[in-house]
Amino acid sequence: MAGGITDTGELYSPYVGLVYMFNLIVGTGALTMPKAFATAGWLVSLVLLMFLGFMSYMTTTFVVEAMAAANAQLRWKRMEKRKEDDEDEDSSSGVSDSDVLLQDGYERAETRPILSVQRRGSANIFEITERVEMGQMASMFFNKVGVNLFYFCIIIYLYGDLAIYAAAVPVSLMQVTCSVTGNHSCSVGDGTKYNDTDKCWGPIRRIDAYRLYLAAFTLLLGPFTFFNVQKTKYLQIMTSLMRWIAFILMIILALIRISRGQAEGHPSMAQLSGIRNLFGVCVYSFMCQHSLPSLITPISKKKHVNKLVLLDYILILAFYSLLSFTAIYCFRNDTLMDMYTLNFTNCEIISVPFIRYFLGLFPVFTISTNFPIIAVTLRNNWKTLFHREGGTYPWVVDRIVFPAITLIPPVLVAFCTHDLESLVGITGAYAGNGIQYLIPAFLAYCSRKDTQLVFGSGTVNKHLSPFRHSFWIVFVLIWGFSCFVFVTANIVLSESKL
């Protein structure tokens, strides 16, 4: 969180870091990509996916550069503090590094001391050894308005995340359990279209079953929002293993069906009406910038970190393309589900009941483990946003109000809609756009400006982005703001046609 440096954690090799980043990026958003591909057309989807992957890689290098600049400034602050301590121990004994950083982040100093030539030439000054989260970087490089805008953006994104999670689990449970009862056994992915008012069990409608599952999900996992939870190492291993088994199974099953001549998909090349949701899904599916400090800092050798990140993006792009193309050619456009795993609960696709239920319920297991983590992260961001130095919250506000405002809004959104494609699209197109494009670009600009001011114009950040020319920052900012306008205009025009 802002204002404090978290533990770096155990170091690992660059290739382990590559695997961790791959696992982080390839998540739940990938499950909504096949339908978004089918809706927008395969050619438009492929071009947009490649372009957004390139843009995400660029802003990832911006964040890495800002992390190095933040580490350099932390070292400089310590050296200056040691000087002050040596000169006058009594006058500086009550000042901490975090106090200096917060004050400096909110109130720009008119002048700063320039480091000596010896310090400026230090090769290790920009080494990334301490984990500086994006909130802390915002406090260091942005003014007070910028910090508040950062937290507003990250909070909206986390709300969207929770709403997607809160809807995805009940949808999966509803589709699987309603399909195995009555005359609808094994028919989730057979192209049959169900309305929310259709019967599920006896007098219980499908929408009623969905809301019952949503209530159970909230009652079971909601209380974790009021406590501190941490993801354990073994939980990460288990969910990662389940995710990879599920993704590989879906690709293999789709390829087998295509090779046997049973493919039903005839995707179009381009449908401009589907670009809005596709854009949001792609942005959401490449999201990793907010977690880069946790991933990059523990890497033992960071000399070629930008090349490793590029390799990761190439692999992820290939994986997304393989998953989506096998899906749109295997299934008809009108049969692709919002949650792609549900297409494999049909007996004609796979005859083994265990695999059908494993894929159908896959989002339930993985999302349920992530929901409390995201909820606690959002709650802590709320606390940080309103925190004032030296102040404390009353018990009711700390333990009741903040958890309540964290949990209630996404559950209400999930209660009103379970359109996962739209939820992912809107979250990615708005809050995701800010986190993935605008914030990294501003971090790169402000960190470069501060670095020149503090260390001198001749200083070179060893982790400087390959896109070092200021043109790229301007390009990202123009692109990010243009996306806001495009998506908003598209939503307004779509609604006006209804």
C-alpha cells in the first residue's frame, strides 16, 4: 500500500518470474475471450488483440522503469537522512523514510539537491531490490490530485473485478445444476437458448437459482472481507494447476472435434458492433500492471527483464489466439457461452461426466479462492484513500463500514445482471484502460522528470523502457483518452438504438 514498502519475498530466477507473470495474466478474462472473438469477427479480433498486447507490453516497461526510479529515490532519501543524522542526530531522530516520501509526494519541493558525480555514476542506484507498489509510486511521483485519481481508478477496477467474480460463480453453478435436471440433462452447450424465466427445478426459475447461488456465495465468502486473509503458496499451486488442466483440456477437445469434421463454427471476418466488448475483454485479459512490483522485484537477475516480459507477451498472445480460434471454429457463434468452459458440459462434446463437471465448475473453484483476496485488497485501498497521517479510524468504521462498502456494491451489480461479457468489457474499457495505459504513462513521465531533477540530466536509468522517446508516452495517453471517448460513444449509440 502507499506509504510503506512491503517485503520483497524469496528471490527466484528470471524464468520462474516469466511463469508467474504468465499465470497472472492468463486468468478468468481469457474465458470470456472466445465469445468476444466470435462477436467481433476473427480478423478484427486478431488485429486488436495483437495491438493491445503491444500496448500492454509498452506500459509494462513504463512501470518497470518507474519502479527502478522509485528504488533510486528511496536510496537517495536514505543517504540524505544518514547525512542529517551524522550532522545533527537530535533534530532528525523523529523523521522516517515513509514520512519524507509521503510529504514529498504531496507537496512538491521547489528545489532539490543534486547528487554528486560519484552518486550519479553509481551503477546500482537504479537496481530494483525493494518492492514499491503502484500506490507508493503514485505518492512519490504524483501530486495529491493524481494520487486520489489513482486510487479512484484502482478502486473502480477492483469493484468491477468483484462484480465479475460474484456473477461468474453463480452463473456456472446455475448452468451446470439446471442442465442436469429434468429434460435438459447435458444440454448447456448444445445450442439451446434458455431464458432467465425458464424452469430450473420445479417452480424455481433459472434466475431464481442464480440469485440463490449468489446469496450463498455472498454468505460463504463475504465474511472474509471483514478479516485479513492471505493466499497461501499451496493454494496458488492448486489453482494454477487446475487452471492449466482446464485450458489445455478445452483446446485439445476443440482440436479433436475440428479434426473429426464436427466443427460447426463459421466466424465472420469483421463485425464492428462487437469491438466495444472485445476491447474491454482484451484489456482485462492483458492486465498485470498493478501486480508488477510483486512479480518483478523478487527476480534475482533483472538485466534482461524487458526481453523476458516481451517473451511472456508473445507466448500469451499465441495462447489467446489458439484458445479463441479453436473455439470460434469448433462452435457456432450463437452457441458460445459467456463463460467458455460451459460449452464443454454437453454430452456430445465430452462423454466423461467427471471432465464435464470439472470444466463446468472450474470457475467456481478458482474464482472462489480469489474473491476474498480481491475484496481485502479493495477494502485496504479504501482505507488508504481516506487515511490522514497520524489519524486512526473508529472501530465501527474500520471493521464494519469499509468492509460493507467493499462487499455490497459488487453483489448488487451481480444481482442485477449476470452478463459476464458486458461486465468484463466495461471493467476493462474504463478502469482497466486507466490502470493499463494512463497511469503507467504518467508514472513514466513523472519519474523521468523527477530523476533528472534529483540526479541530474546525465543520469541514465538502467531499466529505462525501450520506448524511451517522449512520443510513446504521448501516444499512449492519446490512445487511452481516445478509448474512453470511443467506448462511451459506442455505449450511447447502442442504447439509443434500443
